[in-house]
Amino acid sequence: MTSLDPRAPLVLDTRELGRRPGSQREVSRTVPAPADLGIEVLHVPEGAPVELDLRLEAVMEGVLVTGSARAGLEGECVRCLEPISDDVEVTFQELFLYPDHRISDEEDDDVSTLEDDLLDLEPLLRDAVVLALPFQPVCEDDCPGLCPDCGARLADDPDHTHDAAIDPRWAGLAGLDLGSAPGE
């Protein structure tokens, strides 16, 4: 019994290819984005359309999937917390092995396999999108961020300043008149 649902949007049936190396099929479809597709500050919203253009090709060991995905991104700038909207386009390629194809135990963890002629694109899509995203997204390359003292957005007020902070240990001396020398 397979654990993959053939009706899931990112599960593809490869039965048409048979096990005839060289046979291939082109697939274009728009699917809803799975949950948590991205990083904490920049992601594809769950259920947003993801456009897939794929080529499934039977090879001796399994099915080679080559393709691209396009989706809209939402998030926030890590410097000023302003909303960010952008697009991401990723390409990927993965070999899904037939279950009866022998592999060494060392390779076992990093290998994708077919289950009853079904393959699941979600892990492949997730890896491709996450690796394509910037680690720290910004709204503009030169975003100055927020004021560390009051949190004001520095891009809105470039001349933003604060009086120099007085060390509380010396605050008592602020009231002294140091303009005249003693005894004058």
C-alpha cells in the first residue's frame, strides 16, 4: 500500500511512461502552494498558485524529473519590517528510482523513490524554493532599517537623530556649571 495520495496536487503518476527508457511526458499545471513553503520572513502563501512546467523521462534506474516552478512571495524586510512582495522562479532536477533498483546503504538517505509508480514533488519543490530565497530579504538594497533607539523607519526620515545619551552614572554632573574656575 502506498502512502502517497494520487489525487494530491504535487503527486504525479508515471504509469504512462512504462519502464521504457527514453519515453517522456511534458506536464504543465498550476497547483496550490503547500504549507510552509519558504523561510520565516519570506514565503509562498499557503494555497497561492504555483506554476509548474515539468518533463518526466523514463531512464534505466527510474524517472528523471526536470522542471521549473514560479510563484509569488510575501514577507517582510529584515531591516525595516516593511512588507515585501516578489516572485520566485526555480529550476530543479531529480531522479526518482524504481523501488527494485538497488542502492547502497550510504546513498539511501538522499535518494528519492517511486511508490507504486507515483512520485511526490513537494520535497523537491520545497528544497528548490528555500535554497533560492535570500537568507535576509530586504525591501531595497540600501534599506537603512529602523532607529535602534526609538524604532522609527530611517528611510522615511533620513535626518532622524537623537541627543547623545548621557551615562546615568554621570547624570548628576549635568547640572554643574563648568564654565568658571573655582575661586573666580
